[in-house]
Amino acid sequence: MKFALLHIIALAACACAFGKPYYVSSSGGSDSNDGSEAAPFKTIAAAPSENAEIFLKRGDVFYGAISGFKNCKIGAYGEGAKPVISGLKIVKNPAAWERLANDVWRIDLTKPENFEGYFAEGKRNNIGAVYDMAKDKVYGHLVRRYNALNAYGDFWVSGEVNRVNVQEKSENFRYLYFRSKENPSSGGAKIAFSTSGVGISNLENCEVDSVAVKGFGIHGVARAWGCKFRNMDVDLIGGSVQLGYPHWVRLGNGFEFWVSDKRPCSNNLVEGCTVSRTYDCGATIQGIGNGDMLIENVKFVGNTFIRCRQAFEHFVRSRKGTARYSDCEFSSNRSFEAGENEFSTPEARDAALLSYEGKPVSGLLIKDNFFWGSSVYSNQTHTAKMESNTFYVFRDQYLVFNRNKPEAAIFADSENAVEKMRAFLGNDTDKIFIADRGDFSLRDRIISEHFKGSEADIRRICKIPEKSLLESLRFW
């Protein structure tokens, strides 16, 4: 009896851990309602940002980023697809496109009557990608100036047609230019733009569960302290230009936990999430500071990464002090075709893993992960500790590439190269297999055996039919 009573008290305490529940439905709510399940709010902004449980209706889309929650749980209710936090600015008026010379089309991003979804303004129009919602196709190749719109599908964003450096803070991003043989919104296309922003940011002691984030040009999730992110879908992230930076840099991480000497984003868990089509990495721990830097207890566990530039990136650097990790890990994750990120900007750093570490790494472990179809490690002197990972690498890819010493690269061209890589990693528990890019039978087997639960997402995003063409031909 005493045990049962204690159990009931414990359950009650868990139920009240985040405070009163509030329900939000963009399709059927009103901000004049009381926020109950029977009378939900319409916008997330109507719910408290501290000490509350906030449930978003499944199947609904909530346009615009969310930020600044403390001691809250953000989850889902009802039936259907996960609720989506969306940064997509959607073209609703095909006539808004203006045809210019050389098959270039221009659209004015400042006119709200031509758009639905999230109406970004000002520097939020620093667009990261053009997206055909009807065909689920990403056009991610942002060129650096107007006269570089050479290929169909290329795009450029600026207020001045003669502008060269759009990363300057004076840029207003008024027009988007897109090269196409016909009106981009014709032929059943539904064109949208991923706007500059972070989907979910500045969370403290929060839990986010069963929510999707899509269409933000900076990051999917960033700046969090003491948080848990579970069962999330993060898709179509990045591509916006980093403003004020002296060099051309495009942003775009799925989950980014920044490390500073003042307030590192420690004590975070990302578990059971799917991250896809990011301009940059799917998950990262990174930071630069002046004083001593320590990031603790950041873990990525059991996630799936599909066509991100890298699955995992790590670096911590201090200009004047020490920089280190403690109890951090990237473990039991799966990655499919890292480097094929659909932003059409291949680089030498496209790989499963990326390191910018200039000093030996401790306190960070990469273990029990499975990687298909990507180069292994792009590093800058030092890697993290590796243990019991499996890599399938195509013959035209590399096993390790040091950007400071390209002559020391190990390419995936022989079993001898695999042995060199084992010696480089310093362990014999990692398994490395060299595969042919055209071995579709092996690819299909890998999908069914190692990516259970994500098969449909992989085939949709990578445009892989249920049975590969090679397999079909075997029956003729």
C-alpha cells in the first residue's frame, strides 16, 4: 500500500514537472481561447514561455521560429503527422515572377500579397534554398553574384543586381533570382524559400518531443542548456549567408551546441531524431572563445542523418585558455550518404565526420555508429576517440583528408588503404568496407537491414525506388 501511494505521488510529480498544460492548433485554434484541449490557442506565442507543457496539434504547421522557453515541455497531441515549426515562405501568386534575360526569373520578396506561410522581412530574406514542395525537390545552389547564374536551378538573392558581396550588413535581400526555362511556379510546382533563422533556439531546461522543424536557413535547433530533444524531424536546413563575415560562408546545422568561455551549451541530449538535407552538418559541438572552455554531457544517441554535409562536426578552440570536452558522445547513430546534401556545392570537407581540432581531443567519444556512402573523416590535425563504428565508403571517396596536409590523404582505393586508416585511428574495432557506388543491391540490403524505420524517408529524399533498377532487370 505504501509503495503504491509513493508510486502515485511520483507519477503526479512527473505530470506536474513542467506546469500547466496548454494546447495549440494553427488550423482550429484561437488566441482568445483558454488553451485547453477543447479550446486550443492558435499560435505558440499565446502560451506561456516558462513552466508549462505546450502541446501542438499533429498535422498542423506553425510558421516562424520559436525561442526563449524555460522549464517547458513542447510536444504533440492528436493524430497524424508531427506538428511542423516551419520557416518556409511560400509563393502563392505565380504571376509574381518576372522574366529577365537568359532564362532568369525574378521575384520581389517584399510584397506580402504574393506569399503565404511565413512572411519573412528584411534580412530574414537571406534565403538558404529554393524548395518545390509539390515535388519535394531542393534547389540549393546559391551563387555569389548575378552573372554566375549559369545552370538551371541556380539562384541568387540581393537588392542590387550589381552587388558582389551579399554578406555585407548593408544588403537588403529584396529580390530572389532563379534560372529556369519556364516560370518556376508553373507545371504544378509549389515553390517555397527557406528563410534566414533558427527553428528552435534559446531553450533552458526544456524537453521537445515529436515535433518537426523545416525550412530555416541558419540552423534547425541551436543554443540550448539542459535540454532533451527526442523523436524530432529536422529537414531542409541552412544555406543562408553569414552576414558580416569577411569571407563567403553559408550556415546550416541541424543541431548546433555552441561552446563559449562564458556559457557553453552543456547538458543536452538529442535522441531518436531524424536530420536530413542540411547545408552543413547534422549535429555539432563547436565553439571559439578567449578564456577556459568546457562543454559537458552533450550526447547524440540513436539518431538518423540523411544527406547532411557531415553527420557530426566537432571543434572547441580558445585563443587564450584551455578548451575541452567532458562526457560527450556521438553514439549509435546512423548516417546515409553524408556529403550529398542537395545544395550542389561539393567540397573536400564533405564526409561523415568533420574536425577542426588543433589540439588532442579527450572527453569526446564517437562509437557504435553506422555510416553508408560517405568519406570517413575530414580533419585538421586531430580526431576524436573512435570505437566500434562501421563505414561503407565508395571507391571514389577518401578515408581521411587533412586540409592542412592534403598530400597525406588516404583514399578508399584498396585494402591496404583500410589498414592505413586503422593505424591512423589507432583502434582495431572500427569496421571499414569499400563499396562500389553502382552496387544498388548492396545499397538496398543496407537500407533494409541497418536503417529500419527510416526506409521511406531515405527512398523519398534520395529518390530511390522500392526496388532498384538493377534488381528489376534480374527478372528479365
